[in-house]
Amino acid sequence: MLETSSHPAKPPKVASTPLPSLAPSGQGHSRPDVITAVQVAPLRRIIPPDLLVVVPKGISSQQLSAIKKLKDVREMISVDGGAIQLRTHTTNVFGVDPSAFRSWTPPGTAAQESIWSALAKNQFVLSNGAQNQLGLQLGSAYQLVGATQPVITLGAAAQLGIPGVDALVSNQTADALGLVHNVAAMINAPGANIGTLMKQVRAVVGGQSQILNLQAPSNQLPIDGGAQAPGRPGTYLELYKQSAAQYCPGLSWTILAAIGQVESGHGENVGPSSAGALGPMQFEPSTWERWGIPGFGDTTANIMNPYDAVPSAARYLCAAGAPGNVSAAIFAYNHASWYVSEVLSLAQQYGQQFG
């Protein structure tokens, strides 16, 4: 719920990015066609984000400048944001420039033109998880309640790859909703000591901020059937390591971790994708029928279960040439040169961060 005169806003869940709520201004309903559409530039590169910084009152221009000057920071992008109301649900929204922000999203999302064209037309985009939860239909218009209450078309659903963020709108729509300017920043710092960098960033933005390591594959795994079975890995980090060792000896676990991040954000967005792929490793069902295996004591292979999906990915990579020809194996997983480059780059960063 949003703050009103009688109902205080609910605090965000711990796992969600803490964005400030917005109070309706009483200006009534507005239509999306009062906002001018913009052109979206073609995708030119992928920038893997290492840190997400959220400051509820906004990050000042001086603070953004100071972050950019930190030793290991290569690139940074700032976004507007806030918690609005969508169908009585509190929804965390980022307001972005679609041409610039697409490079910071998972590669499959960045390459999908329909997502960014929708934003350029001032439609809104939901995360796959939010669309499934809310049951909204693509192409239908919905009221977004912030400082104003525009009725806007849901243009696309996608894997956003940002913990706690449910939706994207354009900067123009963000202005209409009254989102907080520069509420968050995403930072690319390849090769940095992430712990040290987090401390440096916090020294710049202060203690009221939240800083998330977007590269850490340490999310607690969903455990089926209650207590965790003995010997089963308890985190994605351990799952990647054990799966590589057991199901494709010689394959670096960092390759599985990089694929897991690109495909689902380590289980944050399990699909279905626009191509129908499912689960933490985003297998297409037809591929899963051939390569899916039960892992770590399971008796059936479940495409949605990380204990099956990650070992199956290791098995598939081995059959496709790993560990001898890792690049060819990654290309077999997703037939795109940029995907191979992205996975190898992320794998190198995992090796530097986690050994």
C-alpha cells in the first residue's frame, strides 16, 4: 500500500530493494498519450553490473561524481525509482532511459528489441515474476498510482536481473509518477575487491543506503520437501562448485555461475522467457527432455529445481565440448557470440572474487 492520510505504506520485504513510497497527489487520472515517445538506440554492448546502490532520498550529483572517481569503478548508471501501487500491490519501479539502461540488463533481455521499444513508447515493463504474480496481460492498460495516476499499457515482461525491482518505466513516465530522482545507481567494476568497493561506496553515500553485490551467487537455495538432505549444497555458490566437479570434471564452476547469473540471476527469474525457456538455467523444454537429469539424490528431473537444473547444465556443457573447448560449449548453450563473451567475462570475475 502507498502512504495516504489513513494507511501508512508497508515496508519493503527484506529481500526487496527498499524504494520510497509515493503519495497520490489527487490530480486524478492521466493518460499515457500526454507523454511524448522517444527513439531507442540499438544495443551496442553489455555491461555486467557488480553493485546496486539504493538511497531512498536520492543520490546527489556530488555523490555520483565521487563514486565515478573510485579507483576500480569503470562505468555507472543512475536511475529514478519508487514504490507505486499497481492493482493494490506495492510495486518497486525504476525509471530509465531505455537506450542506456538496456546494456545493464541480462543479455537475453538487452537483445530483445520489443522490451526497449515498449519503454520508448512509454509503456511499462514487468519482471516475469511480477507478471506471474499479478496476472496482468500484455497489451492491456493499467493504472499506476504514484504522485499521479496514469493509465499505461503493459508492453512487455522480461528478466530484469535486479533484486527487488518489479517494473521499468521510461524517464518521462517516471517524471509523471513523481519517482525519486537518482534513487539508485548500478556500478560496473571488473576485477575490484567487492567488499572493499562496497565500503568505499557506503562512505560516499552514507549509512541510510543499501548496497547489494549483484555478482554473488550465494542466494539460499529453495529446499524441496522440508529439511535439506545431507550432502546437498545449501547455496548457489556451492551448487555450482559441486555440479562442475561431479557432472563435468575439469569444468570451472565459474562458467556455471556465469551462466546462472545471465540466465536467471541465480534463480531470481525462472521464466518462462519469451522463447519458453524455464528454470534457473533457462532450458527450453525440448532441450530439457534430452539433457535434464535428477541431481543430488533426486529421483526425477525437474526443470525448475536448481538441484537438477545446474547439474543438467554441466552435463550439457560437457557434451558440447567442455572442458576442452569451453567457448564452443557456451556457444552451444546459446548461439550468440556476445553471450560467449559475456559468460567468459563474468566467469573471470567470479574467479577473482571467490577463488
